Amino acid sequence: MVAAVVALLAANPARSDPVDTGAVDDRPAQSAPLEPDRPPSIQTSLGTFGDPGGVRRMLAARGIDYNLLYTNEVLGNVSGGVRRGAIYAGKFETAVTIDFDRLAGWTGWSGFANIFQIHDTGGLRDRSFQRLITVSNIEAYPSTRLSELWLERASDDRHLSLRIGQLVADGEFFSSETGKIFLSNDWPTITGANLPSGGPAYPISTPGMRLRWTPNASVSGLLAIFNGDPGDQARVNRTGLNFRLNDAPLVMGEVQLRTSAGPDGLGRSLKLGGYRHFGRFDDYRYDRTGLALANPRSSGAAHRHTGTSGAYAVMDAHLYRPAGGDEADGIAAYARLSTSPSDRNLIDLWADGGIVVTGMVPGRPKDVFGLSFIYARIGGNARRYDLDRISFDTEFHVPRSYEATIEATYQFAVAPGWTIQPDIQYVFNPGGGTSDPLRPGRRIKGGAVFGLRSTLTY
């Protein structure tokens, strides 16, 4: 399948010059409405009140642009899990982009910073299901925190750029543009569960450098190095100001191949990437002497591995566009697939994908509908550890296997810059099939989650 997509891309490359992307062009899923091709700012609906005193226009003329994004939602599980009920969650984001060429005459220089104010009444993923896969991509520890803070220098021909500062990886790496509509779509669980503190992804960032090479519009290459542990968001790095530099590094690389919308009006992309963390990781089954950790004779000190790694592929494809439709209209699909070593990682196989339909509801040209799935398999040694526990401990009867979720969502475009999004998810095998703390020896039951999200962009 991957080979077929590569052949298709090679046969129909994008022939335009490199796109002059800005700081908000590749945003993580929970910040995607800030991207220029998303619904326009609600400023256009406010008339003369959209820019009081003309401050925004004045700053933009000097190279300073700011965006505000407020996302709030109500989510609740009506069945399954260890606890039922609804929660409220909200995220207010401020993002500032600086073009230093316009501001100070520094050709090729730009800067970016964003801050989150996260507020909620409890995480549905942990509180209700103790699951691995995200329920909501804005869910995080309540805090006011710095996210990104970086400078970027682009070459004169815009083919090469270097970014340095406090960075995240989930905007540019391992990301599907098509899938960003879904509430459960974010930094995949295979990285979030396997890397220290979840890796450099929402809501935490870490010092790093990213090099991007874009010789033309059909090819890009990315290479980045990050401090490998951003610090636990609830205890170690609660404000985003813990600029850690002494942890083992994380290196990520990705190649992106794209076609522009050709004669058939359909664009496609393929991303192939991988990462390597140079830290130390515990084995999930064996101790340092080679005995099973579940064995009563084991020392309990897990065998330590040097480093961990992963490889992934991301495919986006526009499948159909109605006659006269805009570039985003029609039916699009995406898929992501990733694998990691099964001895030192909780998740060793990840797959997700879905279909998104845009602009095809009569009288609702900006509405979007989507259906997606996510699958995460528990690593081989973690599964075998559970089986070992069964053989050594007659009180334990629940080996883990996998977790999965399906999601259906509909995004209503209420006004430019304002969307309302009802959402339904169903969770299978929460926690990979882990034991219910309220019913020992039985798995946590899967169940349904209903939600409503509102997003305002300024």
C-alpha cells in the first residue's frame, strides 16, 4: 500500500515552488483552528468591534500578529468505565508570531510564542476509564503554562529553515491534516505512552532544534533533536518554565511527499518518519538476572535497555471533490501506522484512520462530518508479564491485550471563526483490558462517551 502511494506521488508531484509557511501553518490537533486554511477569525463577524482602536492592524503592519483560541467542551460517559458522569473542560490559547524582517529588518528571521490557560473539572480519560487513548485532545493538568517559544531563520530562497528554542513535536511530526477534526486525535499513544513524560507534545514542550528542508512543494525533510524528557506536567513542569537540558536526547526525522490538486482536483501526501530516544528503559517482563518479574524469586529490578525507537507512516488522500467545490470540499481519508520494540514499550503497535466529509451538506457549505478509529496494542513483554502473573498468582486473572476507540463527529460552522461540534465515542477494552479496581478479577467495561465542543478563533 505504501509502495503504491509512493509511486502515485512520484508520478504526480506538486510542481509549484515551496510554500512560504508561517509559524501557525503546522499546529497540533488541539490548536489546528489557528492554521490559515481553517475557518476565518470571528473578527470578521464583529464589524468595528473586531479590532478596537485598530491595534491588531497596527501591530500586523509592524510584523506582529496575534491569535486567540478558546475551546471548551462538555463530555460524559453514559456507560462503562469505573465512574460515570460529565465533566467540563476548557483551553484558552494566545499565540504571537513575529516577522523580524518587517519589525527590525532582519531578513529571514521570525519568532513564535504561545501560552495555554487550561481549566477543567477532571480528566475523563483517567477518571472514568483509566484508558490509554485520548478522549479529548485538550485534556491536560489545569494550569497556566508556556508552550512554545522559539526563533526561526530561513534561507533567502526559503528552501531551508532552522528553528531553535522551546519546541513541540506534535505539530510537524507524525501528524495528519485530515484527522485534526477529531477530539481523540492528537500525539499518538505509541509515543505518548512510551516516551518519558509523554514526549514533547501538548501541553508540554522542551528545548530543541528543528531543521526543515523544502526543495519544492512536493518534498520536505525534517530533522529535530529535543531534550528527551520535558518533565511531568502535573509535578515537575507545571508552568512550562522548566527548561530542562540534561536529559538523554530524542531525535526525530520525517520525509514528506505531496501532490498538489491536479487535473482530478485531488491532493495526496505520504509522510515516513522515525525517532530514537537515547535514554534507559525498563523491560516489561524480565529482571536484571533474566528471571520473569512476576516470579516470586525475582529481584524486582527490571532489566534496563539502552534507548528506544519507533517508525511510522502517515497517509492523507483526497478521494472525491464535487464539481465546483473548494479545495477542501469532498471526501478525504487518512491513516497512521506505527511500531516500536515490544520488550521495552507499553504500546508496540498503533493504527488509526478515518474519513472526513466537507462541504457536502445542502445549505451548510462549511460543515464537516467525520468517522475515525484508533487501535493500540499492548507490547509483547507487557502481555507476557500479565500471563506470568496468572501462572504465579492465582488471584490475578486479567491479561491485557489492546485498546480501541471509534469516534463520530459533526462540526457545525456557526459563524466565521466559531464552530460547535457534537461528538460520540465508544471505548473498547479500556487500559488495554486492565483490571477494574472496583471489581477485582474483571476488566473495566468499555462504554460510550457523548460530548459537545465549542471553538472560537480570533
